[in-house]
Amino acid sequence: MRIEVKSLSFAYTQKLVLNNLSFALDHGDFLTLVGKNGTGKSTLIKCLLKILKVGDGTIFFDGIDINTLKRFENVGYVPQKIEFSYEFPITASEILSSAYMKRKDEYYTKIINTLGINPFYRDNVNNLSGGQFQRVTIARALLNHPQLLILDEPTVGIDNENVRSLFEILKKLKEKKVNIIISTHDIEFAKNLSDYYLELNEVGDYSFYR
Ligand SMILES: Nc1ncnc2c1ncn2[C@@H]1O[C@H](COP(=O)(O)OP(=O)(O)OP(=O)(O)O)[C@@H](O)[C@H]1O
Ligand SMILES: [Mg+2]
């Protein structure tokens, strides 16, 4: 998918976070968002997902203004901070199978296996560790064959072995021309995947480079 961000600005009530930001990605490009805490990486991601409503500027997916899209198909999202407390018991398997539109097949099993979810597949998610729950969230995002996958600091809190699995997953998706956007402070993780970097500095001060 082609992604174009044109003169994007965003403010939380009084506070301007993004100002006049523009960049474009081609089909299959991998973009890494970098920049200090509070520079607006998560905010930009939420604008791309329409979780936040853009003030000024326009975002196009394949030439279509995302404001005119009723719902996103094929967009996967792994949030930075997962705020949840399920009042009722729900298991990892229930979260994953409800996210999967089809009958469980090889693809489903492969994702569960690659992310090492089997040991806690039947557990209530309230009892999972942060990293285990993060892996469930990543699996959920992958299930519906996203054409655009956005991961906000996906390596935080995950052990080395699973960071390597995630790296391999992203590498394979990139080979399949899935667009991927991650935000990270882990340059080592990003450097062998990224086609572009977008560095957010002060408000209105950005650099977009290969
Ligand atoms: N819901 C909100 N209401 C008001 N201000 C917010 C809100 N969310 C974020 N901000 C502010 O917007 C700025 C950008 O925050 P954002 O979370 O996008 O930064 P970030 O680059 O993702 O940082 P980090 O590296 O810590 O994840 C920060 O100054 C933050 O305090
Ligand atoms: Mg953030």
C-alpha cells in the first residue's frame, strides 16, 4: 500500500505535538519512527490509525483520504501500552480465535507456534506476564493478513528469544511486501529491516531519511 502523509498537524487540546509533517512510503516499505520520549511517535501512529482525529493535513492510503474510509481492512496494530483489565475471564485462545475470521488452519497454528504462545494458550490473559500478553497482541495483529502492520515499541518487555522471533516474522512480512511501521528506541533491531527512518525532534522538526 502507498502511504502519504501531507502537512499533518495534531494537537491535544492546547498542546501542539505534530506540525506540518509530510512523508511518503511506497508499497512494501518498512518505516522506523525514532525520537526522544514525548516527540509524538505514538501520536503519529494513532493518527494513521484514525484513533486520533487529525487537525490539519491529510493521510492517504493508496491515494484515498483515510477520513473517507468507513473501516480499515488489513491494518494490524500493536499498541505501546496495553491498558486492559478484563472484568470477565478471557483466555489467550479466545482473544486469538475471535480475531480470526476463518477456521483455524496452518497459518493460525504457525503464528501461535512462532510466538511461543502454546504454553499459555488456555490461560486467562489477566494472569499473563507483560511480555506474554504482548506476544498475544502481536499474534492477533498478524492473524488477518495485514497489508499494513503498525507496532508501537514492540520489543519493549520481550525476552531476547522472542525479539528474534519477532524480527524473523517482520522480515518475512517485509519480503511479502507488507508495509510495516514501527516505533522503537532499539536501533539494532530496526537497522536490518528499515527502508526509511522518520526522526521526530522538536515540534515541526523532522527528518525522513533512508
Ligand atoms: N492523551 C493525551 N493528552 C494530552 N497530551 C498527550 C496525550 N498523549 C500524549 N500526550 C503528549 O503528547 C506528546 C507526545 O506523546 P507521544 O506519546 O506521542 O510520544 P512518543 O514519542 O510516543 O513518546 P515515547 O517514546 O515515550 O513513547 C507528549 O508530550 C505527551 O505528553
Ligand atoms: Mg510512544
